[in-house]
Amino acid sequence: MINITFPDGNVRPFEAGVTAIDIAKSLSEGLARNVLSAGIDGEVWDATRPIQKDAKIQLYTWNDPAGKATVWHSSAHLMAEAIEQLYPGVKFGIGPDIENGFYYDIDTGEKTLTEADLTDIEKRMIEIARGKQTFNRIEVSKAEAEKYFTEKGDEYKLELISELTDGQITLYKSGTFTDLCRGPHVPDTSMIKAVKLTSIAGAYWRGDEKRKQLTRVYGITFTKAKELEEYLVLLEEAKKRDHRKLGKELELFTFSQKVGAGLPLWLPKGAQLRERLEQFLKKVQKEAGYLPVITPHIGNVNLYKTSGHFDKYGKDSFRPITTPIEGEAFFLKPMNCPHHCEIFNAKPHSYKDLPIRYAEFGTVYRYEQSGELHGLTRVRGFTQDDAHIFCTPDQIKTEFKGVIKIIMRIFKALDFKEFVTQISLRDPNNKEKYIGSDENWEKAETAIKEVAVEEGLEAILVEGEAAFYGPKMDFMVKDAIGRKWQLGTIQVDYNLPERFDLSYIGADNDRHRPVMIHRAPFGSMERFVAVLVEHCAGNFPLWLSPEQAIILPISEKYQNYAEKVLQFLNNSDIRALIDDRSEKAGKKIRDAELKKIPFMLIVGEREEAEGSISLRRHGQGDVGTFSLQQLADMIHEEESRMQQA
RNA sequence: GCCGAUGUAGCUCAGCUGGCCAGAGCAGCUGAUUUGUAAUCAGCUGGUCGGGGGUUCGAAUCCCUCCAUCGGCUCCA
């Protein structure tokens, strides 16, 4: 007999060789039907794998991430089996589960898979799944594994095997398909009820662009048909929120082939929105002691040689601009910090001056590979809400707190309710790849960790994720439909002060090296606006909305009154317009709803008589009649509520 | 940059097994209508069918090439 410990601490004896399914059955038949895999002493096992010794058990169902992963991993096998049956002779790379489903990298040889083939594969997968195939775990020696895949002629699997340790190799056989695999898998394929192959793409073998490109097929599966439907609804919702689509519909920005790929053109409404964001941050930064600076869009190549960026990125940048006579080379600036370092260097500094905070909405240009461009989130010219804080090592902590305060204020003003903080630290086993003294790193990392605790941030610590020049703190927001976006960042930099030989005179009358902190609460205006659009689905907070109110006269007869209302609103600093087309109210309302204008003010005979408006709020419908003053107060109250600290 | 797909009016799309003058809806313009909480009616305007080259008597349609966009890969100071 062996002792099995349950998550609640209960211990019960079972026969040696018992499986997780057996154990689940002893609890309830229903549970047993839903068990997908099991955690055995912290390792994920097949629910059908015999347990030979005392162990802690955890049963995974669809509600556990590990359970889903088991289903998706099994689905990758299922898909491979289907593909192998349909297109014999294909070879397989790797086929893991991912955050939302799974993929398999396949060398399809002569055959080119296209989207049209996906339906056939899906059908075959469902057929196989219904066959209730089991996944049989086979422990093999390295030689046996090599023999199998040599005979099969799958060089990819052989390459994977060559890196494995003999004695730890397992194969899984399900139906006609045998795969090199660590497992675990679901008890049988009938648990996979719904299949959707989502896309097909090229992917380099082992992520190496010098190696062969395989065909990657992405898919997702579910244990209930209804879950697939829900998933498809979510995909639809994401499509509706796509900032590229909404950006066009709401006339925020556009691109022109003539201007160039990845170079966004901000349309009047988008520019207004962006300006409002900038003004908001400028105001907040002014209060926080930032000093605005302005630097040019190009810089001499020597600037980037000093900063080190030339060596690292020079080859992958836009080609330099040269002067006609002297032949001097200038680069479009890919970042603002080198310029800011030179501003710091423009005069000597005392420790009493620090911290110094230079802020600039600086437009930078980076050559992104053509396949990388994506709406406003990945562009070749963008504006960072950049600032560089020059301070002493002892001031890092306070400065971080100051920046966090700004970031929190922004999140609040834009209704980002959920976010996580990530602190990226250096790899403790590889300290030599980082610049800066051990003592300084220790100091900065400790300071950042303490700040997170003191500010009550839920921070994830990730070792080895720091840049070579310093540790950093990043903020990841969750948008309205649960997607994660990386936004604000705060980074400590020991490198640039060194390279630019920055210094200040300390109380001891000696020269000291300041620390530099890069920070951008929005990141870039382009990316931030994109995320904001997707988060609020184009329904911007009132204070940002390019058009806050639209006046809808019932007929031409009320045009004069509509203009009086407009004047009142303009005088009250409210952005409004009149829809004076000779359309029916229903049509005007429909169009205003589609344009996502927050307040619709309907004016007709009654309103004119009593000097009021009939208010309809976007997405809510009729909310009643208000006086003009009441309306203005309502709008102002809502605007300022979100922007407050 | 790589793999695959796509590119027709301002927008969304049809036509694309080569052959009447390239179509529709919305938007725009003109006129009628004077309207009460998500689409009033009629008429009109608008397109080098992404650019270039080729095959053909004839190309939006077939081929080549370049560009852009989309889904991924690689990259991201």
C-alpha cells in the first residue's frame, strides 16, 4: 500500500500501481470523468499512469491551466496523426501547447499546406477523437528511440533525441501516430470534443532563421462544443476592437504607401486625442518636477558611437544622412537618451541639483523589418513620452516611487483597472555580462523590490530579464477583454552615464557618477493609443473623446436653438457639434452612436421652450431631460473625476 | 528579412474556369421631405481593378517582378 496526500492535507492509502483516475473514482465518478491529468509530487502525469510510491496528488480538470495544457498538448498529437494520415511522409518538429491552444511545426515536404486544407484536417481530427484512442506511454532507450525515428526518416526528432539523456526518453503512441514526447496526455481522445485550427504560418526550425522554415499549424480544442463557440465570440470581440479597424472608422490615423510603411499619419481626431494625453502627462510631470527639453530629430554618428548604439544597431538602422561638403554622417535618432546626456553635460552639476529630470515627447525612428510592422503598435517612426532622471544611487528609490505615482495616475485616468508589475533582475549566475558595479546593482535591485512592497504592487520578480545596463520595472495592463499589454517601463541605467562621462560634484568635493533612469509611462504615444482604443473599444473616456457631445435638432425649425446650445457648450469648454442634416432623429442618433460620441443632445419644440436638452448617452439610450447648466456640470464632473490624482 | 494569404470607388465587398461599356451597399453631391431616441425617398458623381513588365486578337481575371496589408517566424535600443 502507498499513501496518497490530497491538496487539503488528507492522506489515504491506496494499492501501489493505482492511477490518478482510480483515485478520482474513489472520490466521485463525475470527477473521474473530468480528470485530464494529475500533479504527482509537483510533476504533471498522465491520469492513467500507475503511481508506485507515496505521493502528493492534485487532480487537474479543464478548470486548471495544467488540465487545459494537457488537452492542448494531446490535441497537437491528434492533429499530427490526422496530418500524417492525410499527407503521408511529412516530418514533425515540435508540437507544444501554448497559452491559447497548441501548434505543431511540420516539414510538409513537397506538399504546401494552405488554409483550405485546415477543414480537412479538422474533420479527420474529430473522427480520430471519436475513436477514443488512448495515449500509451512507452519508456525507451536512446538507441531504441533513434532506431524508430531513423526508420521513419524524421531528422527533426533525431536532432531532439540527440540532446536528451538516455533513460529519460519516452514515446507516446496513439492510434497510428507515435511521437517523441515527455507527456502527459489525456486518458483518451474522446475528451476532445471541438477543434478549431486557427492559422497556418512559417516558423524556423528551432527559431533559428538560418535553418529550414517549417509549416506551423495553430489550433485550439475544447472539451465542450459550447466552449469553442464562446472562444469564437471572444475572437470576434477582439476583431471588433482592433485599433486598425477602429482607427479607420473613427478617423484617428491612417497610413499612406506614398509616405511609407510604418509611418503613421495622425488625422485631426487622433491628433486631438493624442494631444490631450500629452497635455495631461505634461501637467502631471510639471507637478512632479520634470523639466521639459527639446532635441533635434537627427544626431551625429559620433553621438551614437559614444552611446554604443552605433555598434549594436548601426547596421539595422535607416542609412545615415550625410552633409554634401564635409561628408559628415547623421542618424535619425532612434532614442532620446544620448541627446539628454549631452544636455546634462552642458554644464557642471552639484549634488544639490540632483535629481534632474529631463522630459521630452521625442519622436524617434527605427528601422523595423518589413514583416514586423503592425498598425500603431509596431511602426518605424514614433513618439516616446520619454524622460531621463539623473540622480544619485541613493535617490533611485524615491525616484521610482515618483514615477510609479505618475503611472498609477495614468492608469486611473484611462480606466485600466488590472495590471501586474514585473521587476527584471540580473541573472545571479552570470553577473559578468552586466555593466556597473556589484554594489550598485545590489543597491538598485533592493531599492526596486522595496518600492514594490511599499507601494503595494503585486510584482513578479524575473531573474535574468534585466537589460545589460540595469534592472527595470515594467507594467502590464489587462484590457477589457483580458488581454495583456506591456505599457509603462522604468529602467535603471549605469551604462550611458559611464559612456558619456556624466558627473556631479558631491558634498565631498569629488566627482561622482550619477545614475540614469529611463522612464516612459505610456511607452510610445502610438502604441499607447492603440492599446487604449482596444481597451475601450473606441469608447474613450469623456475627457479624451475628440467629440464629447453632438446636438441633434429634430428638424430645421430648431436649428437656431441648436446653435445656442452649441455656443453655450463651447463657452463651457465642451467639445460639441451639430448634426444639421435634414435627416430624421433616428438616423442622426444611429450615426452618432456609430461614431461613439458620448453625449447625444436631442432638441425639439419642448427643449427649446424650456431651454433644456434631452440627453441620450452612448450605449445607454435616453437618460432624461436636463438644463444646459446641469449638462455642463455633469460633463465637467465626469471629466475631472478621472483625471484626479 | 523569411513562409503563407490578400490587394477592385472614401469604406465594406461582388466580379476573377480570360471576351457585352467593371458592379452593389454605405459615404459624398443635388433635390424632395421637416422629421422625437439606432437607417425617409429619388437622381447624380466617383475606379490608371496596388505599381511595372509579360503571355494573348483580347487581361481586374493567366505568368513574372516590385510595393503594401494580414497571420505567423526571426528581430525589437
